[in-house]
Amino acid sequence: FFSSRRRHTRLQGDWSSDVCSSDLSDKTVLDYYAAAPLAGIRFTVKDARGRIVLQQDYPTLSKGNHRLVLETQSWTQGIYFYSFSTARGRIDGKILVQH
């Protein structure tokens, strides 16, 4: 199963987030909310040693609810750290991958 700590954060009024993962067989689902349109978002996942496992850039993000599905079946078991970052701030969280 896969799990993540729940975190609610606000970045200067533009971004609020309730980022959590859902337990699925080979995937982790991160749900988040943009309180306003945003530009220049970078999503990064690092392993426990700080190595980048995944990095995606999003030029724009519309206001509203969004979902990011991570295919984690090929990842080594362990703790991973993720972040959503913009020029205005950052949201961090953890994902536990167990097969």
C-alpha cells in the first residue's frame, strides 16, 4: 500500500492544498487545490538520499481541484519526499512506498 502525511498549506493566498495520497495497488494519488491560477509550478519527488526520482514542470495551473497520479510500482520501498514549488512558495510532503 502507499500512504502520505496530510498537509494543509497556504502560499501567500494563491495556493491552498490538502495533499494526501490514496491507497491503490501500484499508484499514489495526490489531490490538491489551487485557490487562484498559478504559473511556473514544479513538482519534484526525491528518495531518502535526496536523489530526484521524478520531476515535472507545469507552465500554468487553473484555479480549482487537481489530481496527480504517480505510478510507483517500480519504485524501491521506502520514504520519498515531494514538493510543489512556485516563485511564491512551496508545499512539502512524504510518501511511504511498500510493496
